[in-house]
Amino acid sequence: MQSKRLVIILLSAVCGAAAGALIPRFGPQLGRVPALMIDRPLLAHRWLFGAAVMGWVLFSAYWEAAARNASAAQTSETRGSRSLHVLMTNVALLLIIAPLRALGRFLPVSVIIMSAGLAVEAAGLFLAIWARRHLGRNWSGEITIKVQHELVRSGPYRWLRHPIYTGILAMYVGTALVTGEWLAVVGLAIMGFAYWRKIHLEEANLNVAFGGDYEAYRRETWALVPGLF
């Protein structure tokens, strides 16, 4: 799955770069496209936009390398359930990162706003990697129970039950701030539903595996954001 996501992100980056290179030459023609048109003001800040894309490339590359050390699964969600999650998250990412002025903008093109979005994305990337390192061999992209699965409570897991998801969601939000498109808001809605669904399924799975220990852990921690949820 991560390999497929990396390919999608790289293709998005290539498309964005190609659009930025072609705009100066074919600007008048692009201006006549009635609906789905390249957001030229956004790509005028191509270094900031490119940095947002590179954040996802780094995330996917790290995840691909770290996945090789995961333990074998004892039980796992169905292929259909996993495919649905992958589809939703990939569609959400493409909607958020695509430099298309399809529905207009909810934020102005601003170096300050885009830089703030990059900071949020970078913080999310740091949190996701920090949590992934503490989860170690217990990690899986699928909802699984690993052989000799442990209930990790170190690092960010002392306060959050799903800090990797918190980090990933922050990356989505940060990227949406960089692009500033209403299309990105649609992507955020799809992403929010995808991870709400996954958290519901994953917590039910962990409750079966760890019973009272997991219930106690739930009472002592937050799911995603301390003090909120």
C-alpha cells in the first residue's frame, strides 16, 4: 500500500512541476479552461508547494523502509476493508495536494499562511515518525493483531492512543493550508471519515485482544488530541 501511495504522490509532484513549467508558455490557453484549471498563483510559490509535496514523499519513503521490520500478523481486517481505507485516503490526498482551482479558494495565496501550513505538516511528520519508532514491530498499515502483540504506552502513546493518526491528520491539514483550495476541504472531509472509521474498528480490535488492560488505557488517554478527543 505504501508503495502505491508513494507512486501516487510522486506522480502528483511531477504533474504539479510540469504544470508550473508550462504555465508561462501556455498561460493564455490555460486561462480559457472553464472549470478545472491550474491554480497559477499557488504555483507561483512553487518552492513552498514543492516542500509540501516533499513532506509526503519523505513520509512514504520512511514508512516503506520501516514496514520491513513489522512482525507477522496473527489476525487482520478483511482485504475489502483495507482497500476502502486506502482508496479514501489516497483520494483525499490527491484532492488536498492537487494545484487545481476547481472550487475556488478558502484561503488567499500567502507566504505566511503557506509557511504556517508547512510548519503544521512538519510537526505532523515528526509526531508520526516518533510514534512509529515507539510502536516498533507492533505497527501495521492494516488493522491487525501481531504475533506477540504488545500494548505500547511509551513516547506519545503515554497521552494518545493513535499518535500516528494525529501526525498524519496534521500533515493533511498542513498541506490543505498550503494549497488553500476548497477542493482540499473536500479531501479533509473524506480523510476525517476514513480515520474515524479506522479508529472505531481498531479500538474494537484492541479491546478484544487486551480486554481490561485496553479499557484502562482508554480511560487514561485521548484518542487523537489531548483535551479534545
